[in-house]
Amino acid sequence: MKKKNILSRKLRPNRPYALIIGGVMLAIVLLMTFFPSLFTSYDPLEQNFAIALSPPSAEHIFGTDNYGRDLFTRVVYGARIDLKIGFLAMIVPLFVGSFIGLVAGWFGGWVDALLMRIQDIMTAFPFTILVIAIISILGRSESNVYIAIWLVGWRDYTKLVRSEVLIEKNSEYIQAVRSLGFSDLRIMFRHILPNTINSAVVYAVSDVMLCMLVAASLSFLGLGVQPPVPEWGAIISEGRPFILNAWWICALPGLALAFTGTALSLLGEGISHILTNDGRK
């Protein structure tokens, strides 16, 4: 048994390294977001048909698109748009869903039953399908992408926080606090929420990437950010007709999405490891 435990520890990934590697990778993306001029001197909207569909070279390391725009520049400036969408689309569901889960788990009874039935109805439909349906009603724009994700994204946070609250509210220290006559609001926000929010925070890190992927998919379908804005999904969509003779237009923005997704995944794993260890101490 001892030998088996040693072997399992050796096979298990070293999660603190995941946090460091993910942090470094995300730092690169953030540098592109806030300081794009450090990486390129080109204008992401500048057209030059004389060099349209040029392959990657020393002058244009990612090549150019069908309008002769430098693709690397568009990918760099696209990081700002995609990260902004990912973060803003995540933050509202995080707060709203956590609050609903806190209320449902704490009060229970008909309050819990009503809120969970609404949550069940929302969960019955695939996330992306619901978002597409809402945008089809509201119209195509970046602001409507936010609204659609906000209306749907809260459901997973509600489930996570509610399950934690149901466990936490029966603990001994909560019973002691109740016996002191503290109000429900004070117990919920001073004692319950700080001890139940960890799982939602960890999920939020990966949810940033989910929101980015949904936004990129919507732009690819023509429902999200509209050209010529350099958004990664829109860039891939524009390069689709040229995928056989100009593969870089689709492939390299896709690699940027994969790089950012890997960074957020490693970061979320590292944060989860830290929070889990803190909870055991």
C-alpha cells in the first residue's frame, strides 16, 4: 500500500508548477492586451492588397490575410477583445449565480425549490444553443453577446455554491453563530459565503475561456463581433474561404485561442490546488 501511494504521487502532476506556467503564459497574453505596440508596429486595420495572402515570412511572421493586413498584428490586437469579452461575460454570472445559490441553499424550502426549478429549466438546454437563440432575438452585436451569456451563464455558479452552502450551513460553527442571534444576512455574507465561494472562483477561471470560445464561435457564425474588428473568431471566419491556399489565416488565430485556453486551464488547476490545501490546514 505504501509503495502504491508513493507511485501515485510520482504520477500525479506537480500542480504548483501548473500555476507558475499558466501564470507566465497568461502574462504574455496580458502583455499583448495592454501593450500591443511592444509586439508589432503595424495597424491591424491597414490594408495592402499588393501583399494579400502572403505566407509567413520574416516581415510578416504570421503572413497576411486576403486584404493584405498583417495577421500577427490582428492576432495581437484580438487578444484585447477576446480577453475583455471573456472576463466581462464571466463576472456578472459569477456574482449573480453565487448570490442565487447562496439564497437557495440557505433558506431552503419553497425558495430553494423555485430557484432550482428555474435553474433546471435553464440547464435542460445546451449553453451555446441558448446563447445563439437569445442573440438571434436581440440582434448581432458585441453588447448582445454579453447580455446573452449573462442570461445563461449564472446557472453553473448557482449549482456549485448551493451545494457548498447545503453542507456548510449544518456545520457546528454555523449553529453556534445562529445561537448568538446573528441575522440571516450577516451569517450568509460574513460566514457562509467566504467558505463556499472557492469552487465558484476556480470555475470562473475556466469560465473565462468558455466565454471566449463561445464569443469566437458566435463571431465565426457572424452573430458576434463583426469584421473588420480583429477578433479571433471573426479572423478565422474571414479566412475560411482561403483555408486550402492560405491556411495560416485560420490556423494561427486558432493557436492563439488554444494557447490562452491552456494558460487559463493551468492557472485554474493551480488555484484549485492552493485553495484545497488551505482548506485542509
